[in-house]
Amino acid sequence: MIKKILISFLFIFIVSCGFQPILKNFDMSKVVVKEINITGKNELAYLLSTKLKFNQDNNLGKYILNMNISETTNIATRNSSGIATEENFTINLSLNVLDSKNNSLITETFSETKKLEVTNSISQDQTTKNIERAKFIETLAQKVKFRIIFLSNKTK
């Protein structure tokens, strides 16, 4: 009974406090970027650029996005024979957002890491890495979009 009352009170409080999700009524087509520069491994840069869907216009854009993306793999655990059994797979993305006058607005670094099992099949390991790479790029692109949307709402 107390749980029901507490949940009802919490629901009423949240509804009446004026909370509104940032991304609920935001239209991505309103964000116009002057330039997007992505450096790093070609495959990663291509995947990231396909996930970032900003309108680009050199005349109307107010942001310049400079990004550097990299991936690292290092051994996490070894078995008693010294053979690697797990490895840490990491993708790092550094973001620097400039305004149209080249003043720095945001400088941030995002990272995604996962421990992957190493098997005897190189093709299976590579397939697993490719799947995780695609997931990481999707997550990192969402983080970049959120930061740009947040910055866009802040400067209105």
C-alpha cells in the first residue's frame, strides 16, 4: 500500500514539475553545420560520417566540427600457457566544435570499450570486432548529435 502511494506521489511530482526531454521536439534539420572534418582510420571515419546526418552549408552553418577517431586493441587476459583469451577493444572520439569565427565552443572526448573473447578463428574474431565497431560508432554518433543539439538549444 505504501509503495502504491509513493509511486503515485512520484508520478504526480514528475508530471507537474515541468520536465521535458531535450530531444522530444527537436528537429535535426534545423541544425546546419558549416564543415565536418573527420581524421583517423578511413573505415572509422567513413562509418562515422554516414551516421552523422547534419545539413551542411558553408554560408548558413554556424558550427565547424573537427573529430579524430581511433581504435585500439590490447590484451586483457591470458591463459596459463600465455595465449591471449580476451582483449579490450576501444574506440576513442575526440570532438572539437568551433563557431563560424573559429572560437572553440566544446572540446570533448568520448570512448567506448568492450572486452572481447579471442577464439581460434581469425574470421570469427574479425566479424565480432566489426559488429562491435558498428555499435560503437552508432553510440558515438548519438553522443556527438546530442552535444550539438544541446549546444544549439543553449545558443538560441
